[in-house]
Amino acid sequence: MLFRMALRNIFRHKRRTVLTTLTIAFGVMVFLWADGIYRGMHRQMAENVIRYLDGAIILMQRNYAEEEKSLPLRYFFEDENHIKEELSQFKAIEGGTGRIPFLGEILVSGRNLHVLGYVIDTVQDKKVFHLPDALVKGDFLEGRDDEVIIGVDLARMLELDVGDEMVLATQTRYGTHNALTLRVAGIFRTTYPQVDEGALFVSRETARVLLDMGDREFITYHIAVRWPRGESVEHYTKRVRALTEEISRRFPQYVAVSFAERYAEVFTLMKTDETFMYIMLFVIFLIASVGIMNTILMAVHERMKEIGKLRAMGFSSFQIRGLFVMEGMWLGVMGGLVGVFFGVLINLYQVYRGYDMEAMGFGSVSASDFGFPIWGTIYADWNPPAFGVAFVFSVVMAALAAYMPSRHATRITVTECLRFL
């Protein structure tokens, strides 16, 4: 009976109810919007590392792992076929390829710029990384010894286009200095600013001339792990970590590192941002609770006569308090449902259309100008538990906000209510 009475009472003042409901709905909607964007950025950061730089898991020699920051050209793999044969036993692994990272300096038109270079296998690299899909101009590397592909931001900084030439200077594996004139074969645009602004890729044929490398030598081995659509970053990370441990046991002479371990600081920072999201939700509902308290308090003062009648009929203080708390809960339920509905609509747009930074007028700047970890089109990601949390939180906060004014109603005596008859 109290539920029906509470539901009927909140519609006695439709305008006030609508305004309070919209306030709650707005809070839920903003939280779901922000949570979707946060989750999407988290996913895209993981995808960027996996698709363009490291893959899901990276294998390296132990000595190289200790000196990796200096990118030494000393610790090589030579038996790629053995590694492939061992890894083929893992069903979750889609492929693997070797790379050679090196430091280089671009010299063009009197300007110089230090970059991070990667020697890639032009055939195998496509099975692990997505560079060919990111090309916006020109062609992918075709195995010639005088070609290079670079990112759009790097091309813009150096005023280079497809077909232009540049000089790439570096050190060979023997520590001697070498330089080679390379032609820009293609320009790519990824969603990873670090790659677009400061990385270039050359073939093994180029590495033979530039770095004095052998045909089959490589320094790091990158492994792609299947990531089904719809699987969360958290679940995928757990799978990759478990697989990394298995690979470590299979190859005790090497160091196997998952993308999550390699970029642990970044993902820890993202977890801190997640905590901030829930603090934001609490603050939004704290503001909305003021409106709920005002609505219930006004209802108490307007219904003094009814409260007196209920007390005269034998209603206890607990029942009267429960009536007003239920009214607050109903406001929370309606506001939560409306907020979740619009949150679903917003996330549908964010997940499937996203926000194209270039279309929004940021095409002439780079991500580093804003300090963004991703660029291009930013997509959201579904987080079903967030919808449930937001709805439940809206109901609980609304009930708590209604509790304070409901206590005032229980302190009113029958004789005090007679003044309003």
C-alpha cells in the first residue's frame, strides 16, 4: 500500500517531479557518457600498443632486456622457425614476427630530427601489426633497400611527401656511423601519436645496407594474441598475462613480457582515473540530492493535513517516514531509468561513430599539443556493469536524500496538524 501511495503522491506536483527526475537523469547520463569515453580510451591505448609497436607479448634476449633503453644492436635471435613452431601450439596466438628497433636521425633540408626506427619483415609484419591498414598515402614497403614509411605528423614537421627523399643516419651493429638516402614510400596515420610523430619503418633489405644486419636476424619477437570483439580490456589482459607465463616456461632462456606489464605505469594511471569517475558520480548525485530533499520537504509542508489524518488513523512514525522515503526512491527509479535510457543512446553513438578529432577542427595539430595518449577517431566502449551501478546509486542516493525531510514529518504531532484543517 505504501508503494502505491508514494507513486501516486509524486505525481501530484508534476512539474516539480519532472524537474527532480531530469536532474537525476542528467547525473546518470553524464556518468555513463564519461565512463564510456574512459573505457574506450583505455581500450584504444591497449590496441595502439598491440597494433603498431609491441604486439600482445614481446620476446627478447635476457641481456637485451637489461640494456633495452639504449637499444643495443648486439643480442639477436637467429632461429625464428623454432620459435614459430613452439608458438603454433598455442591456439590463442594469431602470429608472430621479428623486429629490430634502433635510434636514428633524419636529415632533410638543413633540419634534423631524432626518431625511433624499426626494421620489419614486410611479409610477416602484416600478420601481427596493422601498419598497412593505416596508410593514407603511397604504398607499404616492398622489400627494396631504399624505402621508408613515416607517420603523418612526422611528414608534416619535416614537410615530406610520398616520393621525397631524406637522409637517415644511425650506427651499425658494429658501432660505426652510417647514413643512407631513403625515399618516402608511404605515409600512415594511426591512432597512436607516439608512432605518428616519432617513428619510421624500413625493411630488412634496408637494414642490410644501413645497419649491417643479416637477412634473418632480429632482436625482438612480437606475438599477436586473438582479441574477440566484445571482450573487455581487463579480461583480455588476464588472458595475455596467463599466456605470457606459459611462454616464459616454454622459453626459459628468453624474457617474455606482456603489453600490460610493459606499460604498467600507464594502465595504473588509467585505474586512478576510474576511481575519479566514481567520485564524480558521487558529487553529481550529491548535488541532485539537494533537489530531492527540497522536493520532499515541500511535500511534507504541503501535506500537513494528510499527515495528521494518517497519524490519527494509527500510522506509526516508521510508516510515515517510509512513505516519504519511498517517494524519494520512486524519483530515483524514474530518474535512473531515464538517465540509463539516454546513456544507452549516447554510448551507441560513441561506440559505433566516435568523435573524429580532425572533423572537430583539430586536423592541423598533433596529439602532443593537447597531451592526448590517443588521436584520430576516439571511440567509447561498452561497460554494462556501469549502467547497473548508476541506476542503483541513483535509487539509493534518492532514498537517503529523502530520509532527512521524512524525519521532520515524523516529529509532527496530531494536534499540530489540526491547525491546517
